[in-house]
Amino acid sequence: MEKEFNYFYDFVYRELNLNLNSYKDAQMQRRILSVMRKSGAKDMIEYAKLISKDEKIKKEFIDQVTINVTEFFRNKDMFEQLEKIIVNNTSKNFNKLKIWSAACSNGAEPYSIAIMLDRNNLLNKSEIIATDIDKEVLSKARDGKYKDTELKGLDDYILSKYFTKDSDQYKISENLRRKVNFKRHDLLLDKYEKDCHLIVCRNVTIYFKSDVKDEVYKKFSESLVSGGILFIGATEGIYNPKEFGLKKVATCIYEKM
């Protein structure tokens, strides 16, 4: 079975430009086997052939192995901590803010950041870049349309101020949509943004092997200006922040020293 996985990982890297070797083996292999069985393929070689010739099967595979789970203001108490730090400290130290929402999925995270900035009169002095590896989910993020089930937890004030009801969906306000620049980016293969004042990347590195996770945090630190902030997920933690030139300032929030 190991040889089959090695063959399949090489195929995916060569044909789809996805580096599966950086993910934790057990988790990734469970995902692959689950979606492979749904395709009807009897082994990895047959599954690779199906992916090569069937766009639907290829899309189902990419959707399964790229993690797209998020929501607006996920872990609200942590967002409130972040807001205090950005408003009371970061924004006062810099004339403009460059913000990178990495692995942004359907856009809920960068739009949450945009709402946070707007209600503190910081949106017009900010540049927001949002990236993800999945082109399909980026297309959805650019559209800025969400079902009411995707907006759970948002209060009526935010819904009325920042969204417009559009048939059975809610559409993010044009002012916010214009402020977020979405583009494709692979955290494992592509160059990182530079001179960032805030990087948001939440509940992604939990899927990476330890050495890969460390390399990602190292690159995030290098991407931050001194005094910049890294905001990670509630299921994550950096146990040796000083190694990356970071210090913990709140739960899941780190500052570049």
C-alpha cells in the first residue's frame, strides 16, 4: 500500500501541483481512500487515471484534500481579543495596514477582518489580501454570497449593515468586497507575502507534519513587520514562539519581536 501512496502522491504533485507529502500521513490517507472508494476505483493507479480524464472526479478529489471549513468570526472571543490588539496597538504604530488572510476558504475570514476594520474606521487605511489553494472556493469568496446557514452567529446589526438579501442568499456589501483581493496561493509551494502587519491563518497547520508546520511559522514570521501580528486557530498553538521571533500576546495571537 505504501508504494501505491508514493505513486499517487507523485502523480498529484506532477499533475495537480499539490504537495501531499507535507500533510500528516494518516489523516491524508484516510481522506484519499474515502474519496477514492466513492469514485469506484479499485486502487491508486486506477484512481489517478480517473482523475486525469474526469473533471468531476478531479474536483471531488481536490475538494476532499484541501481543507475548507470556516465561518464568520470563528471563535468570537478570540476575534474580540484580536480587535483590541489591532485597534489599540497595531493601528496606532503604522499609518497603513497590510493584512494577509492565508487559506481563506470561502472568504468568511477576510470579510470578518474587513468588518472588524470598518467598524473601527480602519478599513480605508488597510490592504487585505486573501489566498487559498482551491480555485473553486476562491471563486465563491469573490462572489461574496452566502446562505443563511453560513452566517450563523452574526447579529442582526451586522447582517443589515454589511449584507443584502439576494433571493435565498446574502451578499456581502460591495464596499467590503472591493477591499479584499483574492488570489490563489499554496502555503507549501509558493512565495509568501512580505511586510504584513497582520497574518490570519487558522486551523490549517494542524494537518501538517511537525517540520512542515515549523517551516510555515518561520515563513509567516519572516512575512511580518516588527510588531506585526499572527492570528492562528483555536486548535493550534506555537509551543516555541521565540524560535520564530514571536511572542504570545493573547490566546492564539502572536507578535513579531
